[in-house]
Amino acid sequence: MADSGAWRPPRACNDYWSEWKHCKGIQNLFHHYYTFGEVPSCAQWKTDYKDCREWEKNKSAHAKESLCKSERARILEKQKHAPVWKLRKDPPADWYLPLREDKTE
């Protein structure tokens, strides 16, 4: 990323536009409101789209930095949630036995 001529945005500009359109869609708005109790903020997707277009047209350093910062924030947001279940390394010892109806763990 040292040479601004070789740098490319992390996603295609149309991907940012598609994400913004999906975010503003009625199905996503309903799902997000039902799940989290609030309407999602879609402004960052539109900002990223504009920055991506700015980068394509003018190779703006501000647009480049803004896109990098936004993608870093998305990655950090994904990493802060732990998995729901603990992953197993091996199957249970009795995996091949039929299940007992009265078995509770």
C-alpha cells in the first residue's frame, strides 16, 4: 500500500453501492429492527461508495484513508463477537450409539 498507484480499494465500488441498497431495503430494515430494536445506520456504506468513486476519479489520499479506516472498523467489529458454541476437536466417544430418550446432559 506504499505506492498509491498500485493501491486498490478493498472492494469494488459497486459492492459498496449494493450493500447500501441492501441496508436500506424494507426486508433488512424490518429484520434489523426486529432483532436489535433499532433501524440500521446505512450512512457508512454510502460514504464508502462516495470515497471509492472519489478514489477512482482523483486518487484522493483522503478517500483512500477513509476507506481503509472504514474497512478496519468492520473487521474489528466482526472480531469482537465470540462464537456461540465451543468448537469440538473430536466427536463424542459414544457418537455412534443410538440416542436414549431419557438421556439429559
